[in-house]
Amino acid sequence: MSFDYTKYLRTEHLPHLWCPGCTHGIVMKSFLRVVDSLGLNQDETVVVSGIGCASRLPGYVDFCTLHTTHGRALPFATGIKLARPELTVVVVSGDGDALAIGGNHFIHACRRNIDLTLIIFNNSVYGMTGGQYSPTTDHGMFSSTTPYGNPDHAFDAGALAMAAGATFVARTTAYHVRQMDKLIGQAVQHSGFSVVEVLEACYTNFGRRNKQLFKSNMDMLMDLKKKAVPVEKARKLAPKEMEGKYETGLLYEVGRPGYIECCDDMIGRKQEG
Amino acid sequence: MAKTVKLLQGNEACAQGAVYAGCRFFAGYPITPSSEIAEILAASLPRVGGRFIQMEDELASIAAIIGASLAGKKSMTATSGPGFSLMQENIGFACITEIPVVIVNVMRGGPSTGMPTAPGQGDIMQAKWGTQGDHPAVTMAPDSVGEFFTETIRAFNAAEKLRTPVIVLTDEIVAHTREKVEIPEPGEIPVEDRIKPSVGPADYKPYDTKFGDVPPMANFGDGYRFHVTGLVHAEDGFPTNEPDIIESQERRIIRKVEEAVPWLSKNEEFMLGDAEVALVAVGSTARAAKMAAEEAREKGVRAGVFRPVTLWPFPHERLKELAGSVKRIIVAEMNLGQIVGEVERSVCGSVEVTCLNQVNGESISPRSLCSAMVGEVQP
């Protein structure tokens, strides 16, 4: 029996604004399957976003939803979680939103280890504004603002999250849907700050400017598949063998008391003492 | 019953006023000369079941307090000019999404880093026009330690009643002065809370004008599922491109504040009854002005002081009346002319308006204010 998404969708606000061939819908549906499998209460689930294509997701899903300013979804979510720790708070953010304009908030949310889940919709381009390169656009790639190729180098969001202190870090792709369900599910259940980076495909504003590599959206999806190496396998390979590829799966997980837990514990001890 | 009297610093009074008003969440970033507000609330909020967090910057601080308010906690941040500049975008977000928060700006001197430890009044217009687009602006401007306490309470009350961000704007002198303050008993000063929806979740619309210009507000987690966005939106909270809806929503968020003026507006009028010269000032400048007015009277000049306590919306109507009874108005401010423009707009040339400005990091002395009053009315 196929999954009924309508319970979780604001169908009156569909169709969505994502382009044909966009993979954001794949991630949205994965998230909705996770909500269902975990039995989350819709009234107690908050979805927060910033600005960009991915950040329009909250408008389509039937939870407490907050579409904020560019880059600031994590601090808004931090305020919500601190005000009502019993709520499940999930942040959806594009690569520009999470790692460029929101980069500072990203590393500090990792460090703070507050119990939020961040899903990074990484299509390596600013889609909403017409295809400018982002902090995750690979070196040499073409975009509307890198007409001669990208002189920058891309962030490795997973490595950045680990270095900044996140306690759950995972990476998957829009091709690997079953893995995506599993990792988003684990991330939401994880106590502490969890990050799931989903590598995605934007043909309209990125693929078509790189026709030497991609003739269609399907070429981009197959490219995601080709470059993904399961983390267990990747860690046995020599660095040279991993060139141009990336690890997928659960990259890192550790149990560490979260921000709110630490606060309450310290305040409690001080007041008793 | 004996009053509780304390010797408090301005920033301390602000922090205590916030707790009195029901503030239970503070997010901030250290900045002189406002940092004591954060330090005091870091200690006191946990004792009343509230939470404090030091964020990575002011962009995050304002975002966090809006989030916390949406989840039902009365929330505040405190900063000074540079941080206030960084907060502007999300002040606009709170305006258009109609989420109540309080932002304290302890003004220091100069643009940019300026004079971190010296007073200034250069953010008067930023408090009104700092964020882009047309938006409501509510600002309280205390001039004493005691008033920093009570105006912080009034700011929370106005924010909650109007569903809008409210700014408490004062200066380094008021923030760092220590004065005697009578602490009101709980309940002595009324504390307002946002109006909750009277309808069930199925019928709830976050911007339902059926209930007036200030729609009832549900909190996240209270069983109401709704959408909040900084895009222009219809009554149901979802983005719209419908010109009529956009126009009416935009006008409503301005109108709800304009219509609140009868209870929101507050001025201090000092010896204005028979005054021939009125000095207009806010914050610590007004304190010097009151002393100067007394001195001017000793010298035979009937001087008085007009001080907007609610700075925005500006008291245009009252100043217009005042223009009919005084011969001159002098506007004194620690900037190069911000309030004066509003005063000129109020009086429309019916009386001469001059200004006395100073931006050297020192307060304007009562002596120079007195000279201005005496010199201008005596031939």
C-alpha cells in the first residue's frame, strides 16, 4: 500500500514552487515518512526554515511552521526549543542558507549541542535567485556568477559539523531514498544537535549551466549515485581513491548531554548548594 | 505598608523591570554599555523559571527571542548601536509577523564603533526607520533609573497588547547611573498578556481581522498549527500576491499602533504651564534640561521642558498645541538633529524652533541649556 502523504500536507497550498526535476520534494516526502513512522504529534512538531527554495518547504507541511529570514533559521529554532523543550524542532535549510549567510549560526548550533535536527538541502547553488554559486559549489563549476568556472572551493558540511561539535552527523543523497529515511529518522530521535546533509540536484539553475557534465536531471542523480561511497567502505580506501567522491551514511554519532540538560543541571546544583 | 526601596543602576533596574513584566527569556550578545542587563538576567531568570542564552551575535539574539516569543515566552534582548544595527532585519520580521518582543538599546556615541563608553542619542531615527519597508514603531525613552524599570514594564505590556516589537531606547548615562528606586509590589503595576484565540484550532487564523486590528495570537505548542512567514501574507498566514490583501494587511499593522496612541503616548511636561520657552529633550538630556529650566526661571525666563517618554509614535498633536502657548522651542539632543525634524513637522512653522546639538561624547550641560533658554528669549 502506498504511503498517504495528505495527512501531513497542506494540499490547498500545492502545487509547490519547485521546478520540474528538482529533488527537494524527495527530501520532503522522506521527512514526512519519518514523522509518520516515529508517530510525532503534528501539534508538537515545529518546522523552521530560512530563505531559499528549500526554505519554502514549511508552507506545504501541516505542522507548526516558521519561515524566517535568510540564514537565521537555527537561532529562531534555538529560541523555540529553549522556550518549549518538549517540542520536536526540525530546521530545513539550503546550502547557502545554512553554510554561507547562516554559517556562523551553524557552527555555534553544533557547538551548543541543543536538541534540534538540521536537514541541509544541498544542491550546491542559489536556486531561488537564479543560479549563483554557493559555498558548496565544486571548484571549477559554472554558475550564473562563475561564468569562467568557480575559483572557490566547496565546504565539506559534514566535516565542518563534526569539527564544530555536532553529536550526530550524516550524509545522504537524493538518489539514496531508503538511506535518507533511516538517517533523518535517527537524527530526529538523536538527543542533541543532529545534522543530515542531503546532496541534491538542481537541473534548472545548475545542471544546465554545466552541460559538459549533465544533459538532464537524471544525469545529475546518477552522478550523485556514482560519487557516493558508504562510510564503512570509504574509510578503508586510500585518500586518492576517494578523490571526487564523498562518504555517505552515519558519519559520526556520540552521546553528550545537550545544552538544556546542562543548563538545568548546573542551575539545579547551584540552587541546591 | 513600607515601600521596598533599592539603590539600583539603570541597567539593573531594566533587568528587574523585565522580570516584573513577566520576561522569561533573554538572548543577547555582550556589548557596552548594555552588558549588565544580560549579566543580571543570566543570574535572575533561572530563579523564576526562565531561560537565558548568550548567542553568537546580535543577529542570532533577536532571532532567538522572536522564536521564544512565538513559543509563548515573553522575551527580550539588550544591546547598543552596533548590535542594534545588526538586529534591524529581524525587527522588521517581528513587525510583519506580529510577534511581541522587547529590544533595549542603550545608546552610545557615534556611528560604527564610535564611543563605546560614552553617551549618545544618535539612534532616535534608527529606532523608527531602521528596518526596511513601512512598519510600525513603538519606542519608550526613559530618563531615570526608576523610569528604566517602569518603562521596561510598559514596553512589555505594549508589545503584548499590540503584537509588535517594542524598543526601549535610553543612553549610557541613564544605564550607568545609580539612583533610589521604589520597587512596586507584585500586581501594583498591571502586567498585560497577549490575547489568546477564542476559537478552536480548526477556525484559527493567525491574522484574523474579525477580532480587530490586533488579532489574537496562539503560541506554538498550544495545539494550534499555523504558518508564520516574513513574506506578505493573508489572514491565514500564508503568502499572498493579492494586492488588496497586501494593502490592507500593511495598513493594519501601522494602524494598530496609531490607534493605540491615546493609551500608548506618554509625555513629561515640566513647568510648561506658563512657559514662554519650551525645551524638548529625551533621556539624560532631559534631566539636564529640567535643571536648566529652573535656573532660567531664576534668571527671569519662564522656561519649561517637554519630554516624550513614548518617543515613537511621536507626540505630534501635543507639540502642536504647545506651539500655541510658547514663543520658542529649543530641541536639545546628543546628535546632529533628529528629534528636531519631528518637532518642526509638529509645529509647521507656527513657532520658531532651534536646536542645540552635541556629539562629543559628553552630556549637554545644564549651563549651556540654560544659556540657550535665557539668551533666546531676552533681547
